[in-house]
Amino acid sequence: MQKLKKEIRIRITDAALAVFDQYGYQKASMFKIANKAGVAIGNIYRYFKNKEELFKVIIEPAYIQMKSLVFNQYDIEKSPDRSRFITFDIVTAIMEIYKKYHKELIIMMEKSQGSCFENSKNELVEFIFQRTKTYYKTYVMKDEGVEDSFIYVTADMLVYGIFNILKKSDDVKENKVLIERLILLFFT
């Protein structure tokens, strides 16, 4: 009996992942998820209180990984010779998350409007902005008095570019190469 419950829960979460991927959080419904899972809608409510809870169960592991990345401190002042490679460290970390949570990461970044994760992309932009601000001001445009707004727009464009690459292909090696090329374009 316990195994059956676990299998049904997995079927529901797998179906929900597919529905959230196809429709996004706002347009997904428990009815669509139930149909995809092949279970009665009432059965979903035995496992999950509502759509928000179901979405959180699916997306939160990827979000926790991203938050861990966001709060990982790279101290440029203690290691200025490494500052040029900090963004590559970020890409490596993002790719590790992407390997494990491909769909969840894309859903979180692109299809989570109306959920508790709708600001995830902005958080990542802010993170990259903070990490690259010192690099830009110290190494790239040190004599030109670069504005924070310019660096922020650059970080936003970088995140947009990264996720466009990730959406187009599931090939982790190819994506990493493309993202590294994108970073070289931005920072050299």
C-alpha cells in the first residue's frame, strides 16, 4: 500500500512538472495535472494542499541550490587575481544545478509568474551584478567611471543570454561552452 502511494505521488509530481513546463505556473491547473497524471483531481489534494504547494515541492530544490549559489561569497579583494574567473565559477555552479534540475530551473526562471519564485531571475541578475561590479570597476573600465546602471544592464543581458542558451538545448557540454563564450564576449 505504501509503495502505491509513493508511486502515485511521483506520478503527480512528474505530471505537474510537465504541465508547469508547458503552461507556466499561472495557466497550469490541478485539473490539467490530474489529467496528465491519470488520477482523480481529488486524489491530488490528498498529497498536496493546493497548486502552490505542489509547485513549491517541485521547484524548491532548484531554488535552494540557486540561493546557495547566490549566498556563496567570492571575496575579490582577498584574491584579486581570481576576480576575472569568478563569473566562470558562477557558470560552473549554474551548470551543476542545470544538470540536476533542467526543467525546474527553466520553469523557475521563465514560467513562475504568480508564484513565490517569480523573482528568482531578478535575484540571479542582482547576484551577478554584485559579483561583476568590482571586476568591471577594477579591471575592465577602471579609468572610465563606469556607472552601476551599466553594469546592472550587462548582468541582466548576461542572465538573459544564459537562459536562452539553456532553453535551446539539453546538451550540458555544449551549453557550458556557449555560456563561456558569452561571458568572454561580455568581459573581454
